[in-house]
Amino acid sequence: MALALGTDSSDPANTCACEVMTQDPLFIELDADIDSAIRLMNRSHIRRLPVTDNGKLVGMLSSSDVSRAMQEQFDQFIGLEESYTSH
């Protein structure tokens, strides 16, 4: 909200969130896979994606969340590879 207000002379104390919010935001369902989320975020040039469960907001998925999950998967993969090469 601060970024949107920074480009306007509006007074933040007198500005309603509805004046600066994203209308009709993209979202992803709770049971969607990370690959789908990554593709949607990349294609839409967004860094945060609301997560819904049957139309109800249940969380936010950020590019940092995705990066952390991918790093954990990579670390697990490397751990598996190291166990194969140590025998």
C-alpha cells in the first residue's frame, strides 16, 4: 500500500484500502502443486499469490516461500546423491 500511495498525493490516513488494492487478484488453490504456482507467478510477474481453500483465503505464497521450498528439495536431493556416492 505504501508504494501505491507514494505515487499519489493522497493522505494515507484518509485513504481506504479499497482505493489502492488489486482488484480481482490471481490466486491458487491450497492443493495446487508448486510448479503451477511458479508458472502463474512467473507468467503474471507477481511475487505473492493468495492461497484459497474452497474460495476462502487461507494464506499467502511468496516467491521467498517457493525459493525456500526449492532449496529444501535440492538439499534433500544432494543428501540422497551423497549417500549413493559414499558407498
